[in-house]
Amino acid sequence: MPAEKFVTKYVKEAGFTPIPDRAIIVTYAPANKSERIARLFSNEFFALQMCQDSLVLLPFGRMSFMLKKDVALEIPYKTIHKVEIKEDMLNWRIELDTDKGRIALSAQQKELSEWRHSGTLSVGMSGLGSGILGSGPLKIANWHRANLDATLAALKALPGRKEEIA
């Protein structure tokens, strides 16, 4: 599974300036419980990278779980009017009100990350080498876990940042 350096590399290759340590794993948030159940085994995951002027989402392959070099979505900061982040069961729901409407994303909470998709995608095999089973030569950092708190705080600050950018 990809190290955070690949997220940074692919975002730079796409012409964006990534902000260090501001990448997390997200999905589109389900609208209701029925959609949550329907997506249980077919969810699509993205690396959300905060960049200098926008948010960028890079998709993971559905079968390979490898990060793709394609930019699935770019959200310029100047188009974001409001950001709301709230707890949603074992996830964080990130709602972005933009010029084009609301975009709802979901990020898995860090406490169980190693046992869920965010850990698998940001570390590799869930729990293996993440430090949850101990330290040693196979220890690999779970960048979703490491970046989550600071990235959520930075996302919350985006509407205030809009005035700074303009």
C-alpha cells in the first residue's frame, strides 16, 4: 500500500503544491443508513491532500487498493464557504459547502484505523508493521492516523483562510 510520499509525489506531478502531513484517507459519505449498508463492501477510497490553494482527492483502485495518479476531484479553497466536521459512528463526517453545493466526505477515526480500510491503505496489511502489535524492523507509520487531527483542524479553519487567500 502506498506511503504518504506517493500521495505527495502524484499531487506534485499533477501540478499542485501539497502541504506536508495534511493527507488522510476519505470516502464519499453515505446520505443515509441504507446507502451505508449498500456501500459496506463496495466503497471507493481516496487520499485527500491539502495543497497550497485547494483540496485534491486521488483515488485508490477498487481491486488493487493501489493509489492512482489521477486527480478525482479538486476543490479550490476560495470556493469553500463553510466546513463542518462531526462524529458519525466510527468515522468523522466532513461537510464542505462550496460554490457548487455540498460535498460530504467520511474519514475513519484514528483509534481503530489499523483494523479498518484507512489503516490498510496508509500502512499495508491492517495492523502489521503499524506499531499496534509492537515495534521493530517492520514498523511503518500509519500516515492517516498521524495526520488526522491536524488535517481536520486545518479543514475547519478553511473558511477563515478564504479571506487570507483572496
